[in-house]
Amino acid sequence: MQLTPTQRISNMNEVLKVIEAAKIPAEVLASKAFDFDRKQLQDLLDGAIYGRRFARYILLRLEYLLASHAAPLNLPDDISVEHILPQNPDDASQWVKDFNEEQHETWLHRLGNLMLLSRRKNTSLGNLDFASKRVRYFEDRVESLPNSQRLLAMGSFALTDLEARHKDLLQRLKDSYESGA
């Protein structure tokens, strides 16, 4: 998935050629210019994505996929990527009891542990335990993003919860890319 700037420019030139030559939109969408290696994409999304240029876009796509579409998706003006399991949990926290060092390292920057929040809300959450974070996510109903709303239904965020959330989010992305949604 890591392309050089030259490869990206070449790919975009190919897309532009297809657009210019097409008579109808379906021809553009059916062209090979939009082909990609699905296995490579799935492997990339299954790994550590925090800090990658595309992480915020993937999380925005998930917000779109999880939205009911009955009302517009209202994003905060200034969004940031939040780690649910914090990067530096306090030694006395529930996080340290629920995750050993290896599990923490394995899951910290992966999709199932990440979500979008307003930057203001993210700063105030810090390294709080899940029970406290969960309450703060919904304090004053600041966050209306579907992914953060789903955390309200979760009673805990132990390893099994994180693994299940990760698997669910990956499947939603996979389904959306396969269906072209």
C-alpha cells in the first residue's frame, strides 16, 4: 500500500484518463484504474494504523458506515484520534489489570482501539479507566458520532471486548469496500 509519490501521480493520471474517455459514470467505476489488492488492504487495516496518514480517513469512513443516515453526520470542527486503551495507563489503573504489556503493545494502535473525538474532549480524557471515559464521552452529549455512541452500550473494554470490536469494524470496512459503498 505504500506508494511513492511518482506511483501515486501515475495512478491519478490513469484515473483522469479513464474519466476523460468515459461516456457514463459506470465506465469509470468499472475500470481497472480503481483496482486494488484487497488482501494487502485488509492486512494493512488489521495492523497498527495510528499515526498513519490514512488513519483519520478510515475512522471517518467508519463513522459514515455506522451512521443511520436519517440525519446528517455532524463532525466536530477539530477532530482527533482517541485511544480507548490509553497509550500510557497509570500503573494502578484497571487498564493495567486488564491488559498485560504484550497485549497493550499489540492492540494499542489498532483499529479496534481507536475512535474519533473532538480535540477538546480527547484532551480531557487522558488515561482514565474505561468506566470513567465512557461517562465522559457522553457528558453533555458532546459527541454524537456513531462510533463513540456504540461505546455507551459496552459495559467493559477488556481484551475480548477490544478483539470483538476490532473484528466487527474490520468486517464493516471489508464489506463496504467489496460492495463499493
